[in-house]
Amino acid sequence: MQKHTFTIALFLSCLGLVGLAQYNWLDQYILTVIMFMGINIILSSSLNIINGYMGEFACGHAGFMCVGAYVSSVLSVAIFAKDKVFGAPMLPPDLAWIGFPAIILAGALVAALTGLIVALPSFKTRGDYLAIITIAANYMVISAIENMDIIGGPRGFQGMKRVINSMYDVADIPWMLIWIIIGTLFSIFLIRRFVTSTYGKGIIAISQDEVAAEIMSINTNKMKISAFMLSAGLAGLAGGLFAHVYGYVNPQSFSIMKSTECMVMVYLGGMGSLSGSVLSAIIFTVLIEALRFIIPEVDSLMHSIGILPDSYEISQVWKWVIIPMILFFLMQFRPEGIFGNRELPDSFPKLRKFYSFK
Amino acid sequence: MPLLEIKNMTQRFGGLQAVSDFNISIEEGQLLALIGPNGAGKTTVFNLTSGFYQPTEGTIFFDGKPTAGLKPHQVTAMGIARTFQNIRLWHDMTVLDNIRISQHYRMGYNIFDAFLRTKRYREQERSIDNTAWEMLEAMSLKEYAYERPKNLPYGLQRRVEIARAMSIRPKLLLLDEPAAGLNSADVEGLIKLIRWIHTEFDITIWMIEHQMKVVMSLCEHIKVIDFGSTIADGTPEEIQANPVVIKAYLGDDTI
Ligand SMILES: Nc1ncnc2c1ncn2[C@@H]1O[C@H](COP(=O)(O)OP(=O)(O)OP(=O)(O)O)[C@@H](O)[C@H]1O
Ligand SMILES: [Mg+2]
């Protein structure tokens, strides 16, 4: 029983969260931040498969997120909403809540297939060269979508709010929060099971010595395909959820900047540490939101004491000075991240009593 | 039918002919050695045998089947395991995991079994685990199961690497300079270990070794190469008395 303490506590807190949202005891803003936390957890833990466990350096994670976001958005609007381009809904909108998981998974599946753009070159290419390929893949996806006018091109794509609203018509519960909780738990569950199996540990062997891995009977090419597809697929899942929280997607939201955010989270938490990824995603989301308030505060403070000229304003763009700076100091002072490649119970063995998470 | 048969194998790296017209036929149960001065091409022969390189010319047959075109992991799955001249363990995972993961080829389940933790997954993981613990027990490594190889003394790392290769349950074990870097007490232990593995597991062992003491006390047959070409073949006594070999090693006091 004690072994399940953690699982039960996790389950209860998720339930509690849904309850709080249901009875409007949570501010809409706080709720949105919590949803972004879930999405960021999926993003950082899925990128950790490649950059942490497999020891590669992928910098285009947002590209796969973009594929998942667009595929699931287009599907959900085409199937469950009335739309100028796609016409009348194919299925009655009150079924949207049933179809939604399938739509998100379809987006994830297409994103996983897109992962092959990186997986196949990774057979022969490593390190810096593969990193360049991942950046190229990120750009390829974004540019391809910008050139597809039917789904809005650079202007973006919307209409997902209508699908979410038809879920609210069926039942008035915090749907998006529920989907995100399910998506986050599902992702962590898959990754956890992958990296603790002898099968998945093949990618850890690849990261530590690829030649030895191949000679010791590991089909390294197959493992790379599995890892890249799993990672890209989960990024796509995060993208689908992200698109439906916003109700609007735009190719530029999935630029290299977004990929950088994913990398900051992985390196902050620790390469090859799932608990690290989860924790750093939470810290990172809070930090980003905090900056939203801190930057204007600093701006008005500096103006009031007259350090800054009136013509200059510290804008939110400074976020992009601060985030890379975190990476900078992290690499200088704690390159292994918060957890290194350890897990929470490795650092606090007493926790082990409370969970068996296989 | 010989277990391993290599015919007219040649390997070129650009202008360099690292191995020239190499021939060998190894019978099941043999314990033999490949020796030669530094840079003679010994490791290259092993790299070719384990499928890491495809030979420029010539053929390799293992168990009667050609290995041409196979990837190293497929060659290993046929029953050829090896160790490396510079130990290549996965240094940042436990000894136990090192030995578990090298059983990848007979894992017998796929990624979805891993996600769903199916019956097949549980059975296979249990069998992988059992094999790993048996191997640790047999190689007297049990107490180091949860250590990371990088924290172990060199002699033990060698032993772990041999255990890892053995967990593949090979028919042929290739050892690339297993005694390199060991002190004399460890070398004694290694000689005993190799002899024990050879009889206990009833396998064929082909080793590269510089230390004549090891080769002389273990091997029934020795092949000598220099600049990629075979210069001698015979029993330890014949090799030690062979003037061509002595000339090749002249100035090299390891013989
Ligand atoms: N991948 C490669 N590319 C180019 N040259 C190589 C390659 N591998 C080996 N060589 C060259 O082939 C020759 C034989 O090397 P090899 O490692 O097989 O020698 P060795 O007999 O194992 O020597 P040692 O006793 O030093 O281990 C050397 O001259 C080496 O530089
Ligand atoms: Mg060598």
C-alpha cells in the first residue's frame, strides 16, 4: 500500500485541481499557467529522451510540436466545427469530447512520422551535424506551413475554440485542464516505461558508447528510430493540446525560440532525469510568468529613480535576454542541471518507500 | 565444418593495406591467439570479424553462413562476442545494466510490450535478469552489481567486459589484448579465468595478446601477422623458435 502513496497522492491532487477549476476557486489566469505547466512537462520530458537519455543534441523540438498542433487543429475543426474552408462539421459537435483524444493522438502520430526526418540522418550523422539537421527540420516544418494558404499560412489557424465550446455544451467541466492532465500523465507514463525497460535502455547505451552498443547486439538504427519517433510524437501531443488551449495557432509560435525553451528546461532539470524534466518545466513556467510582472515593475522602478531615459522602455523582449542567461549560468556553474542524470528517489532514498513507478 | 572461416580477407584504408590476404579456419572448441607487433593489423582483423568493417576483399563464414553485408549487431546475434583493446563498457550505468543490455538481440519483445508491460515483457525481462545474475555469479562479480564500471579498478573492468561479452552466450569469443594494463597478479587471475570460461562454457576463444606468458600458457595455436600479412602459424613452441617471428619482434622485448 505504502508503495502506492505517491501514485495516490498524484491522482488525488489532479482530482483536486479539476475540482478547484470546476467550482471556479481558481483564477482563470492561474488555470492557464497550470495548463502550460503540463504542456511544458510533456515538452521537456520528451526532448529529454533525445538530449538526455540518448545523448544527442536536438534543437528543433518545436517543429514536431508544430506538426501535432496543426494536424490536430485542422482535424478537430474539420470534423467537429462549421468552418469557412472545411464546411459543415462531419460529425455532430456534441461528440467532440469523445473524438478529441483520437484527434490529439492523430496529431502525435503524424508528428512521430515527421520525426523520421531527423531519425534517418541520425544513422550516419552525430553531434553538431545532427544538431544542424534538427534546426533545419524545425525551419522546414514552419516554412511548409507558412506556405499552405488553405490552413491560413503565416496568419495562423483558428476555430478550435468552437470545438472546445461544443464540449462545454455537453458538460460544464474544465475540459482542457482534464485533457492536459491526462496527456501529461500519459506522456510521463510512456517515457518512464520506455527508459526503464531493457529495450529503452539501449538508447542510454548509445549515449555512453555507440560503437559498443552496436557490437553488443543493440540494433542502434532501430533504437534511434524508436527514440526520435517517441520524442517527436509526444512533442506533437503537447502541440495539439497547446493549440486547443489557445484556440489559435501560428507557425511562428513554434520557431527556434520555442525549441530553445524546451532545451533550457531539459538542461535545467538534468539530462537523463525524468523527475528533473518535470521539476524544471514547473520552475520554468512559473519563472516565465513571473517575468511578465517583474519586467514592467523593473521598468517603472528604473524610470522612477531616473536611471532610464523616458524614451526607453524595458519590454517583454528582455525575456529573451534572461532565458539564455539562465542557460549561460547553468552551463558555467551546474552543467549537469538540477538532478544530473539521477531521479528524485536517488537523491532522496527515503522517497523510495512511497512509490514504485515501473 | 569450421566455426569461423576467413578466406583471402584484405582491408585497405585509403592507401594503407591494414590486412592482406588473411586466411584462418577455426574449429569449435579451439583456444588460439593472434599476435604481431604494434600496428600489425590485429585489431582490424577483429573489427572485420565482428562486422564493424566490411572487408575490401575476401569472405567470412561463421557457422557456415556468410557475414557479408550484415550489421555488427546481426553478426553478434549469430554468436560472435568481443571485448575491446581499450575497455568500452558503458561507464555510467551499473554493472548489472551493462550485462542486461547486451542481451538486446534476444530481448524478444517490442516497444509496445514495454509500454503495456505485457506478459511477454515480464517474462523476457525476468529471463534477462536471471541470465545477468547468473553471469555475475559465475564471474564472481555479484558484489559489484550496482557499481558503475568507471569506479572499479582496471582489472575488474576487464572482468566486467568479459562478463558482458559472455552474456551474449556467444559461440566464439574474441578477446582483444585482455591482459593489457593488468598487473602480474591480475594477469594470473585472467589466465585462470579464460581457461575456466573455455571449459565451463565450452566455447571457442580467439585472442589477441602481447604478453607471451598469457599466450604460451593458454593457446594451442598461434598465428603471427606483421604489416597485415601472415608471417607464421603454429604451436607456441614453433612460434617462439621461428626466426621470422623473432626478426619481426626484434627490439620489441615483449616476446
Ligand atoms: N579506421 C581506420 N582508418 C585508417 N587506418 C586505420 C583504421 N584502423 C586501423 N588503421 C591502421 O591500420 C593499421 C593496423 O591497425 P590495428 O589497430 O589493426 O593494429 P594492431 O595490430 O591492433 O596494433 P596494436 O598492437 O597497436 O593494437 C595501423 O596502421 C592503423 O593506423
Ligand atoms: Mg590492436
